[in-house]
Amino acid sequence: MKSIRAFLLLLTCFVTSFMAVTTTLAQNSPTPISPPSAGLKTTTELLNQFCNFLKAQQSFTFEIDVTYDNVLESGAKVQYSGYQKVWVQKPDRLRSDYIGDERQTRFYYDGKTFSLFTPPLNVYATRNAPSSLDQAVRYVDENYGLTIPMSNLVISDPCSAIESEFQKPLFIGNDLVNRVEGYHLLLIGQERDAQVWISKDEPPLLLKAIITYKNLPGSPQYTALFSNWNFKPLIPENTFIFVPPKDASKIEFLPPD
């Protein structure tokens, strides 16, 4: 009986001490403060904030690390990677260098012509092009099947494709991209869905994008990680002018399939 009474006394002392410590901690803990309602933005406002900022920039550069899926006939997925650097000078200059697992190309547009150079094969093709960047991006896609990855970011209205293709964006959360927290949005479309992460700091930057081609077998995804945005770049004029190497061979564009 003595041992039981001693145990109960010890237990009572422990509980009393624990409650006292818990009460002290609760009194010293800061009270959570709700964010002011004036600082809240809708998902549409978050997306438009980035698009409007990019729309106002006349000259900028950025880099993209790309991964994308190839779905085999068996249903298995194989992932490929690439790296792209883009130079933009509105209204009529664009350069895009791409190095990837499946291809290596350099695209030049100088306001008069566009050229595509493939360094590993040392071949190039050149054609006349419309005089504006918007028209040129659409022209090379429709007439030659050349799609420049993330080319909607370089045209005069970056949000035009989003507004026509996707429903109102849904807010997923404040999620991480390379250990940096950003606003995570989901956009749902008929043929594909898109996820975008927009930086919480100013200026609003695109940190990451994932496109899911949900109507294709296996729902392959295209993922782009953005870095090194520069809105005050010093871009030499010859950046956009293609000068073929002396030993390069000129070829003709094949018509798109």
C-alpha cells in the first residue's frame, strides 16, 4: 500500500508540474494574426498581375529547365530533359537556344527573317518572316510546324491563350519551388490542364509550370522550371541575327505533317 500511495503522489506531482509548464507556454505564445483582408487577391488577380507585368516589359531574358514525358506503346513513360535560354526584345526580336536529350537548336528572329540552326548537324534554314513578334510566332507554327517552347510568354498579350483555353484558375496553396514559396494555381481546360507557381515577392515572376495533356494516352506532362529572369538585360544587336558558320549547309524546311 505504501508503494501505491508513493506512486500516486509522484504521479500527482508530475501532472501538476506539466500543467503549470503548459499554462506558462500558452501564456507566452504569440496569438496568431490573420492577414488583413485588403492584402488578399483572387486567383484571377494573381495571374493577371504576372501577365500584366510581363506584358509591360520591352526587353527581357529568362532560362528554363524542361522535363517532358514520352509514353511508349506499352503505356510506360520515359522522361526527357532540356535547357532553354530566351532573349526577347519587343516588338520584333527573339532568340531561343535549346539543348536537350532529343534535339539541339537555335532559333533567330530579327524582324525580317527567321532562322533555325542545328549545331550537331551543322545545318540551317532561313525564311522571310512577318515584321512583328506576335505574327512571327504564329507564322512559324502554322506554316512550318515550329513551336517555340513557352512562346506565349514573349508575345504582346501573355494571357491571351490562357483566357481562351482555360477556366477560372483555382488556388491550390502556398507551395514550394526549389525551396521558394509561391502561389500555386490550377487551370483546367478541355484538352489539357496547367499548373503555375507565381512568386510571392515583387515583381511577380513565373517560377514553374506543368502542362498535362490529359486527352493523350498516359496523360504525359511537360514541366518547366524558370530561373534568371532579367528585365534590364544588355543584349547586343547581333544576338538576334543569324550568321551561318562557313562550313554549315543550308537546307529547306519540310512542310509540317
